[in-house]
Amino acid sequence: MHIARLIAITEVKNVPQDIRPFVEFKAAVEERELDANERVAILNIDTTSCYIPVFLKNPPTIADLEKHLEGQDAKLTPDSREALRMHLERKGK
């Protein structure tokens, strides 16, 4: 099982250029129009240059996110899970 670590929660317009293709690919797969001001969480698979963006406009639940990651043979670190959980809870209020 691979380890997924949260590296940033930012707006699409602030995603670094080397990570941007991952965001654009994920948007294309989800058939969504990218909004420069939309917030996105960027996860990195430890020891790789693979990034998994998670769009936060209509955020998934932590359980949904973990299920999606399991399909990619990955698991959130405890600190990443907690940071995402807290962000999603604030967003829901």
C-alpha cells in the first residue's frame, strides 16, 4: 500500500506548473470545468512524483476519499487525514 500525503490546499490558479497537468487531467476525467479560484487539495504519493488532486468545491467525504485512494492502492497519512477532515468540516459550516 502506498502512502498519500497532503502537500497543499490551494486555489487552482496557485498550483505549481509541474503539478498543474495532474489537476488538468483529473478535471478532464471528472468532466469538470476548471475554475481558477476553486480550491483543490494536492496529495503526493510518497517516494514518487505522482500527485492526486482532490477538488473541494463539492468535497467528498473522508470515507469517499479513502475509498478512492484504496482503488489506487494508497492510504492517507494520519496527519493528512486529520487536516483534510478539519478543512472539510469548516467548509460544511
